[in-house]
Amino acid sequence: MRTTKGAARNQAKKRLRKRTKGYVGGRGSLLRSMKETVLRAGAYAFRDRRTRKRNFRRLWIIRINAAARERGLRYSEFVHGLGKAKIELNRKMLAELAVTDPSAFDAITEEVKAALAA
């Protein structure tokens, strides 16, 4: 008597359907398309977990640069001045300050300018 995968195969299909829920057309209903789509989605997810980190860093640098230029400094000068003034704030926090608390960013900029002038 031949055996089929039975319960194991049904569970595998059930897991696959759960992962492709909401996908458009055959991608969410046809078994072969579902498998291909899930595989590709996993590859994109893996790649973009790394890309997200780069994109956020770029965003923070753009925000810091804009805020620094409003106060008469370029980004490179500002970061150099932070090092000289021994201010150890990361780019994420600096960008957050630039957006939400301009007065604190002003104070930091003044310290940076003083460090650059010295």
C-alpha cells in the first residue's frame, strides 16, 4: 500500500497559506506561486533589514545637516566640532533634537562653535 504525506503535507500547506494571506491573485492561492512568493519575500526581508539601517542613518545625517546649516555650519564642520567639544551624542539623538527641541540643538551648536574657534 502506498503512503501519502497526509497530515504533514496539509500542515505545510496550511503554514504556507498563513504566510501568503492577503497576497493578490495566484500568489495567495496557487501552491507553486505561493512557494515562490514566500521565498522571494524572505529574501527581500533579509536584504532590507540591512538596508533599513543605512536609510535611517542617511535620514539622520540629512536632518542634522539642515539644522546645522540654519545655524551657519556645514554637517562635516558640525561633526568635527562635536568631537572637539567632547559631545558624545549619536546621530539619531542629534536628529531628534534638531526636529523636536531646537533650543537644545542651538545650545549644542554654540558649544560646537566655541570648540571650533578655540
